[in-house]
Amino acid sequence: MNPASFAGSQNVNEILNNEIMNLPIQYRTIVTLYHLDEMNYSEIAEITKLPIGTVKSHLFRARKLLKNRLELKYTKEDLCQ
């Protein structure tokens, strides 16, 4: 990976992390557990004391909200460096 690509990927990671941190707490928690900690729905449900259906619903809504926020703030070129 060349330095420009590495810098671009670092920038995208920073953007994503910042946007995840700005999600509502219930969404941020589930996104973090699922995508960053690589837990499955059952594990997240056990930790959060939520039904699996609610975990799936929150994850779906969080991804949708994150996508919408990213599309409003950034161009595709910003995120695909």
C-alpha cells in the first residue's frame, strides 16, 4: 500500500469512527459490538439484555442512519480514497 492510499484509508476510518460516535447510544453500542468487537446477535442480546429482534432492528436502523449521515456530509470520492 502506498503512503497516499494508507493516508486515505486512515482518513476514512477516522470519518467512520467519528460518525459512529455520534450515533444515539443504543445504536452506537450495537454497531460497536457487532462490527468492531465482532460479536454475533446472540452475544449482543445477552450483553444488552435486549431481544435478538431488537438487536437486529437497532443494527439495521443504525446502519441506515450512518449511511444517510455519510451521504449528506461526504462525497463518494471522500470515502473511496
